[in-house]
Amino acid sequence: MGLTLREALTLAEPLRRAKVLAGAKGLDRVVEAVNVMEVPDILEWVRPGELLVTTLYPLRDKAADLENLVPKLAEKGLVGLAITPESYIDRIPACMIEAAERLNFPLIELPPKVSFIDIIQPLTSRILNIQANELRQSEQLLRQFLDLILRGGSFADIAELIGQSVGQPVVLVDRFRRLLGASANAQTHCAPFLVRDSAGEVYLNEAFQPEEVGRASWGPARHLRVQGHPCVAYPIRASSMELGEILVWGELPSPLPSAQMVALEHGATVAALKMMELRAISQVEQQFQNEILEGLLSDQPGRVERARKLAVQMQVRLEPPFRVAVVAPDLPVREVLAFQERESRSSIDTSLHLARRYIRVLNPEAVFWRQGARLIVFFPVRGARTAPAELVRALREVCQRVAQENPAHSVSIGLSPLTADLLQFAKAYRAAMQSLELGRVLWPQAKGEVIAYEDLGFLRLFSLRDSLEGVAEFCQEVLGPLLREDKSGALLVTLRTYLEQGQNLRRTAQALGIHYNTARYRLRRLRALLGPALTSPTARLSVELALHLLPLLQAG
């Protein structure tokens, strides 16, 4: 801790005999240097943290400047003003005393005929000693962090060292709110805000809803309140990439002592290095995981068998029966591919991480692969979840939780049919992709949907990846006159509703919210455009089929 003005008043004889005329509430400010007022334009020569001593000689005949001096010095961030009044002024003006008291700016009356060197020398000596001691502490702390790196210390070791330095409980979390490590005394403080999932990983739970109350004046930290308790969040970064945060439970002094500042700075750096190291290891593991996926997606039994053996070596369990799920953000395909902004990618990463986390809670045996902006899941199925309805319901809850925690990018899931043989993985994957793609076409406004392959009905015969020329020709042949005539789309909507309402005109009008005569007029136009299509059962089936297929063409 630096030298406070209160302590400085006890160091030298002239200061011990000084009187604090006003602003005593500011005596705990830290003195970083001592300056002397020798010129009237002193504001150009002072710096924050200085104690200014003066005889007021430069302003002795300038009443207006004397009146404004204290407010301007306070605005500049000085810690106080010490005056010897009897040399050139009879007494310290009342306006200065009033301003100092109002601003909590210490105004000190020195003894008469004091030598400024008797003040400057002891204060400067103490300040230099404090700074030298802080430098030694900082160097010692830096050596401790370097030693921590060299011996491969854990995140808990990093948190413990930071916690000892700042004197408060400390936890480290990644950008997904996953707990990386905590100091020994942090458990009692953060236990109400932690939850452990079925895989053994610990996360900040829903009760951790921090309110930002301000930014720190001493660094890139945020002051938070969590259920009334103070907390400081210091970012962990690598270049411009946000990796996580150091959470300090409790208040930190401002300005922050240099040793504590060094602890946070070096702690964040070491934590970032540790996280990048783990990321590099994870990327190597991911390469092997991708080899497994590539083998499973092959139609060659030999490659599938090699993928199975590699999975056994990596202790990745791929036991049938299973379903394949494809998780993707609720964005049109073109937009997903076009999203390149770092912030958007980070938000999508968060959604996919949340989906992975909650699916793993649902089924700890699930296996995951990341493929661009999608997550591929091998989902072993046991017991009641062999029925798709139960699994769809559970996965829909996963989508809802993702949307609640990261509303910027909700996710939907395409689900394959139940598959009993690992050799059919590629087929199951294509079915899951088809479910996701067709679901987006059929329900373009839906968010957080789970589309099972079994629910596609006859549409499972079609794929957006295949050529749709035949589908286009069929739709044009059946609906061509209507599509050319119906510029507003009102007739097409009426036709869909009319068929959905069992060809009941009154219910059609009610469903569309239009007058019965309007519905009847539109039906006459539809019959004129489509001919016998609404009276012949075979022709009507063609119309209904074309209406179902039309969205596939509009999405292509």
C-alpha cells in the first residue's frame, strides 16, 4: 500500500505541527510525489497523486485565481494542498477552506517559516522506499508465476497465487462459464453459484447473474454485484480473443497497489497460456476424432472398421443402437456460411457449447464432433428413448435452454431414425441432415425445433442436396396457372387453408379471417385456374403433393 496523506503528516516535524483546515475525509489518498508551487500557471506542472506545497506567493494579488485554485487542483487529481500563510498572505482565504471541505480535498496549514526541503526530503524518501519494496514484491511474484509455468501448474495453482496476492478468494472461468480452478478459500463464497454436470465438469449456474456497477479505473476490469456481494472480473485474453475471466470475490482498493496489479496481469497471462496449451492438445485430439468421423461417413466397410478400431484406441464408445443428431444455429444455410464476424462466430460457438453440455447431461455416453457451424452427435439409445417422441421432447428442452442462455443464436436439431449397425452411420447422418434442412424449409420461422426423420412423412423421399428438376417440373405442371396468376400469394394461401379445413368453405373463411363471400370468390378463381383438380380425388392428391413440395423449390 502507498503512503497516505494521513501517514505523511506524521513523518516530518513541520507536518506534525501542521493543521488540517478542511477536507479531512480525503486524508487517506495516496501521495505519489511532492511538488512546489513556484509559478502562477501551476496547473500545467502538476500531476495526479501529488501533494502541492506553497507560500501562495505567485497568486498573492489574484483573488479570482485563489478562489479557483482548490477546485482545479482537485479536478487534476492532486491529493492535497499545504500552505505556509504568514510569508506572503495574512491568512488562508475562506473561499479556499469552503471549497476544500466541499470537495473532501485536504487543505493543510503549515507552520510559519518552514523549509520545504524538510517536507520534501522525508516524504520522497518514504515514497521511494515503498516503490522499491513494491518492485521487489512484483519481481518475486513474477518469479513465482514463471515457476508455475515451468512446473506445469494447474488452474487451481494460478487462482491460489492470485488469491494470496490480492487477499481475496479467486476463481477462474472460461468464456462458457466453466470453472477452471479456484483458490482454497473460494469454495464458501462461490459454492451457491456452482453446478456439477453428469460428466463431472463444474459451471456457474443460473443463480450467477452479475450486475455490472462500473469499470475499474486501474485496468480492464469490471466491478460487479452478485446477489448484493461485490465481485471484480478481470479478463483473460490471448491477443484480441476473450478466453475467460478471473473473478475476485470481494472489494479491491482503488488505486490498486502495484503488487496486486501485477498478480492480476501475470495471472491472466499465465491462465491464457494454460488455456492455449489445452486448446492445442484438444486440437490434436480433435484431429483423431475427425478421422473417426470421416471413416464413419464413408460407405466403405473397411474404412468404417478402421474408424471403429481408432475409436476403441481413443476410448470413444460407439455402441449401437444409436441415433445421429445434427445441431445447428437457427440461420438460413447461406447466412451460416457467410457469418465471418468474430463476435457472431463466438456467439455460435457458445450456443453449440451449451447444446453439447446439455445433451451430455441428457446422455453422458453421447459422442460429439464439431463440423463448421454444426455439431454432430452420436447418441446411444437405451430403454424408453428408443421411442422418438421421448427423445424429441428431451432434445427440445435442450434447445429451449440454449435459447434462454444465448438468445442471439438459438439452435435446432435434426434427428435420424434409430440405427442398429455402425456400418449405417453415414446413412443415419444423411437422414439427420435431411431432417434439419427440410424442417427449416417447412417451418422457416420456427426456432429451437427438433425434427425427427420419422416425422417427415413422404418428404423423406426428397433432399435439398439432390437435383430438384423433376420436382420443379411436377409443381409447374400442377400449379403453373395458379403461380403465374397469383402475384400476391392470396390464392395460394386460400388453397392451402381450404384443403387443410377439409374443403369446408365456411371454416376456411374463419381461419383466414376474411368474409365468406371473399372466400367463395377466391374458390371460384381457383377452380377456373386449376380445372378439375379440386373435384377429382387423384388430381386433388397431386395438388396437395405439389403444395408440400413447393417450399423445397423456394429454398433452393
